Amino acid sequence: SDHQLVYPPQPDQMDWSTLYPDYIAKDSQEIRAEGGSSDSEAAIPKRLTQDVEVADIGCGFGGLLVALAPVMPQTLVLGLEIRVSVTQFVEDRIKVLRHQNAETGGYRNVSVLRANTMKFLPNFFRKSQLSKIFICFPDPHFKARKHKQRIVSTTLNSEYAYVLKPGGIAYTITDVPDLHEWMVQHFEAHPAFERISEEEQDADPCVEIMRTATEEGKKVERNKGQKHVALFRRLEDPDW
Ligand code: SAM
């Protein structure tokens, strides 16, 4: 349950250094080394040379992360997953890949974190920090009384809008037509988002990755199911 989840009170207190050890800012390390080990200094998290910019909400077994890593090697990508064992699996998967690719330094730009994204997203990310959010094959919660558990809603879309920078993109894909419509309806109704044209959508290389590299995407492929894709652009804030 949530009380076992670890999350920072605010983004600048998040310690990313264990997730992306190759990106720790040099001066950040020196401050710690010289400063000794008093409690107040130990509490300052090490800074990274750059911020996480891409988030995979409910990343499952990490297929998307692993496929994105070499496609955007200069970008820090983070998977967020609520299930403990699944998060551990992805952690191990990334560890093995980093080890196997030690010479090229591959996969050091992707990591995974256990989190309930329905509750703590703004604890991890600053306003306008992210350029892409992926929501791939989210749990459908078919029954009407379960709809409030869906990962796309008016309230949650406001959180996605908060952490996405203007021009950033929310990517969605599902095999459930009703959920697809639900996601389109909720994003289109939100003043901070506009739907991206099919033309632009099909030209985006991330769409093909999302269709084919996710574990759920593969499952749907095997079962010859349909995949419904919709992308939404985070608009500029109006000047009111
Ligand atoms: N995105 C992956 C894929 O396409 O293969 C996994 C899809 S799976 C159907 C949905 C995932 O979302 C599950 O692994 C589930 O544990 C995770 N999930 C559900 N609610 C979540 C939440 N509130 N925060 C983080 N992850 C969540």
C-alpha cells in the first residue's frame, strides 16, 4: 500500500543519483566529499548533469524503456511502476543490459522507480520538466464504478499538463476501444492539450516503438488485436 512507497516531499529533494549514477554532477560529488558527513549535508541529494525528460507511466516489464534507451541516448528516461516485483524485474533487466553494454555505456540513460503515478507525480517532477509521457496499455478498469481508477482523467491530465513542458507530448495506446475513446475524450476536453494529427502521429518514430516494443503491444500482436494510438500536445499556457 501507499505508506510503503518512498517519494520525495518535492522534486528538488529527490535523489536521482542511484538511478543514473553516470550522470552525477561533478561539483555535486565534490561538495559531499569535502563537506564531511554531517547530517544536513548528507541530506542534500546529489545533483545530476541533466533532468529526467521522458516518463513511462505504468511501465510494466520495461519493453518500452529498453527500446527507447538507444533511440534517445542523450535523454534520461524513467519508468514508473506500482508493483514491487515488476519494478524489481525491470531494475534487474536494466542492470544486466548495462553490464552487457559496459563498453559502449548503453542503457545508462534509463531507469525505473516504484511509484503510484496517480498520487505522487508532482513529487518527482518539476513543472514543465518532461518532454514526453508514455501511457501504454493502461489497465482498462472496464466497469463504470472502476473508471475513477483509470490513469487518464480530468484531474490526472492536469498533473500530466503540469509536469509536461509546452510542446511536450502525451502518448497513449490501448487495445480497448472504449478506453481509447475515454482517453481521447478526456485529453481533448482538457484546455492544456490538443490532439496531434494522424499524419504527424505516424511520422513520430516513438509511435512504432510503442506499438511493437511494449510487452502488451506484443501480446496484442500475437492475439491479432487492434491497437489504438492517440497523441496529445501540451499547449502553451494562455497569458491570463
Ligand atoms: N506499459 C506496459 C506495457 O505496455 O507492456 C504495461 C501495461 S500493464 C497492462 C499496466 C501497468 O501499469 C501494470 O504493470 C500496473 O502495475 C501498472 N500500474 C497500474 N496503476 C499504476 C499506478 N497508479 N502507478 C504506477 N503504475 C501503475
